[in-house]
Amino acid sequence: MFKRKKKPGGYRFQNMATPAAKWRGYQNTIRIHDERRQALRRMPWYFVVLLVSAALIQGGFYVLDHRMAAAPKAPASLYPPDVEPLDREGIRKILTPDRFLNMAEKNIEIRTGGTHYQIYTSIDPDLQNAIIRSLDTRHANRIGIVAIEADTGRVLALVSHNDDDPDQNACLAADLPAASLFKIVTAAAAMEAGGFEHQSRMAFNGGKFTLYRRQLTDQENRYTNYSNLKAAFAESINPVFGKLGKNELGKDILTDYGLAYYFNQGIDFDLPVDQSTLKISDTPYNWAEIASGFNRTTTISPLHAALIAASVVNGGRIMEPSIVDVAARENRTVYRRRPAMAARTVEPGTLEGLDTLMNATITRGTARSLFAGSSRDPVLSKLRMGGKTGALNNNARQIRYDWFTGYALDPEGSGKIAIGVIVAHKEYIGKRAATYFRQAVAAYFRDRLSQTENMQRTDNIAGENNKKPA
């Protein structure tokens, strides 16, 4: 024990320990000195272990670096560049439209200006080749068939036949009259701007497929026929739509809705595509001609027709179409597609009415005979479909223009597709445009529905197994 004793200038400790305590202290001192001597003897060995450990660590890093340098590198295409050097305009400059004429493969390679490009397209080869095999070219002067994903605008099929100009892609040409396809625009304007509903009562005199000035008056007599908007659309009754154009909508509304549906506007696409035209004069009878499609001045391309049909099941949105998903230069990504909306057409309430009208075209209208038996078809019976026909002769009455544009969707969610078809029949009517649509829809959904059913079956089995007691 220690006792603190006062000393001038501070304190000092005076040792007051017993002999036993002195002996323990002596033993501790000896033990500490012994441990120090042993530590000093072991220090050279500590130094050797340290050097060996450092050498092993350094060697490990060297081996790792050597192996990483010798290992094969991942393809550069897996790493997109910080800045994509090509925009859509650049894509258009390197693409050659002839390479996309009935292409059987999904992806292609293009060499231009000493540069090698790999083009990865949105084409569905199974659908594309099924359509190509189905072509009836013997009775057709021209055929153009475009299929797109309704909610993205990605082109799934682009099939063309043109006797007059084999190098022209009939899918992208807008030099043929739109005919009654424009009734889609007129119906949308009538419901949204004119306040009409699909069950609104309509009156007309004379034949369904003529358009005389006397048929455009509101006079009713014992010869007057009655319909509603749904039946007039499904049966493509010209006088009803002529009266809507002349007496209800007029030039300004028809022009506005034509612009909303992308007429008189350039379509931003990866390949050159003609602009669809809409010309409306100040003459009221011309408004009737335009509204009913009973004219040869309103023109449209099959691609544009498909986009219009797609908007009905895409919330009224017309998407910018595309056929290139990715482009690479020397295995390096230089372009990647970005979805973009080109236009918005009408409000959701109007879309419900359009869907009703277009579905009626298939079930009870001008295309009903071409869709006979769909309710019993293992694929078509499970889909919601709608469309619009259009037919008009050329001036010489040697060619019969036959249009169909429509959509098909699986309520269970396996996909939405929109298709625009033009067939210019020769002397004899061959395969109809609506038939091409029907066959393409069946080909597209056949495998998709099977996959969906298999997944649902698997989920049901898993659910039942989970319910069983352990």
C-alpha cells in the first residue's frame, strides 16, 4: 500500500509494502524481463513472416491482373456509348428502302460509305413470312400490308407487291384514294364535336352507296330509310355520312379532325413514307364527298391506315412508327429506338364509341361475310376485333381499290395489333383486304394465345398444389 506524505513543494509516495508484497513484486519483475527477452529473440521470425506475407499478396495481385488481361472481353455492343451518334434522320440516310421489300429475316447488315452497320429490326419473321406466303398476286395489281404493335408503333410486318413499280413499297405509298376509311375520322368528329352517339337515329333517301345532291337534304317522306350511326358506319352508308359532313360538321371541323388523324402531315418513320392528303374546298357538296370518302382526292398509305386503327385501342394516341430497334456500327450501338407519340386524336369516351362502330363492321357490316365463323375459330373467337372497309374504282374502272384497316387485341393481355391493307384488284376480284387482315391476325395470335394458356394452366396447377394440406 501507498501512503501519500506531504512534502514542501508537493507530494511524494513512500513505499510502505510488507515482505510478502516485496517478494511478489520481485517475481513480477523477473517475469516481465523474461517476456521481453523472449520477444526480442522472436523478432527476426516476425520480420521473415511479414516479408513472406507481403510477397504472397503481391504475387496474388499479379496473377489476378494477368488472368484478367488474358480473359476474353465482353462484346462492345453490350455497352452502349455515352452519346448515341445517330438520330432518326441519320438512320434514314444509311437505310436502303429496297432492303426492306418483303425481307424474310429479322436483322440485316448494310455497308455504306466504307462503314459496316448491323440493323436490328422489329419485324416478326413468322408473321412476315406467313403474309408473304398468303399473297394472291395473280389477281392483284398492287398489295400493301402493314402490321404494327398498336401501343408502340413498332412495325411487325411490311409486305408489298406492285406490278407497275416493283421497287416501290406499296405499304409506304399514299397515292391511292382512302375511300370509306375516312369515315373513321368523320365518325370521331360526329361523336366528339357533333354530339352524336352510336345509337343516334339517322335518316337517308336513296341507295346506300351513292351520293347525289338530292340525298343530302333533310326532307323525309315515305321513301326515307332510317338507321343509326353504328349501322351507318358498319354498312358504310354514304348519304348518312355525306349529310354529317355537309349539314353538321362543315369544312373547319373536318379539317381539324383530319389534322388530328395526321392527314397533310409528314409521318416520321425510318424509311421514306408518302404524306396522306386531305383537300377540302369551300363547296358544301365537297364536304359531303370528303366525309363519306366518296372521292379520289383524299389519299392514304397502308402504314397510316394501320396507325389510325391502332389509335382506337391505344388511348387515342398515334405513335411514331418504327422498324429499326437498334443499329450498331462495328459492334458498337449507335442508335436505339425511343417510343414517341406523333398525335392525339380523340377523348376516351369517343374511343369507346369508335370501338363499337368498328366492331359492328366485322360482326354485322360490310365485312361480316369475310369474318363468318370467327366466333367458332380457336384463335379469333378469343379476340376483340374492329375495322373499316373501303372500296372505290379508278377512273377507268379497270382497278378496284379494296381497303381494310383494323385492330385485334387479346382481353387476357397477350398483345394488340393493328393492320392496314390495300389490294388493287384487276379484272377479277381475288383475295379481299379483310381476308388478309383475318389471316394475319390468326397467324400473330396463334402462338401467343397458346403460350398464355400454358402459363395460366401452370399457374392454376401451382395454385391448387399450394391449397393442398402438407
